Amino acid sequence: MVSVSVWFFEGVFIGNEKFSEPNKLLNELAEKYSVTPTAIADAWILCHPAQMQLIAGSTNTQRLKEIAAAADITLTREERYRLYLSAGHILP
């Protein structure tokens, strides 16, 4: 199992081989929605019921375009839960 705290200390998880399950699903959903895995990860944050907000933290134009694409994606409840579970979390 992989926890979010591990991601923080291990660095970026998107594209990182250590996090194969979340990346497999991010890539699958990115293909479905014709966006990048970054956009899918950001879409997950934007649709979270806690109404979290994104802080881009980038000056790279291409990365900012990927992040902005997240605003046009509406993940299904099943997709949101699958992403959560793929990171090794359990649902109550």
C-alpha cells in the first residue's frame, strides 16, 4: 500500500514507477478524456467534496495548460473512488 505521506517524501508520483497502480489508472483515464495524467490528478482535486483548491506552482506554460484542462473534466464517482483506492487507501 502507498500512502499520501509517502508521496510527499518520495517526490512527484505522476510517472514515478514506484506508484504503478495510480499511474496506470491516471494514464487510462487520461486516454479516455484525451488529456494528460496531470489533468486527471488535478480534476480529482477539483471534484473533491471538501472543495479543495489547486495551487499550480509552475511557470511552465505547457504544464499550466495541462492543469487548466482539469477544469473541463468531470470524473465519475466510480473514477474518483478508483483513483483513491489505487493509491492504497481503503474506504470506510
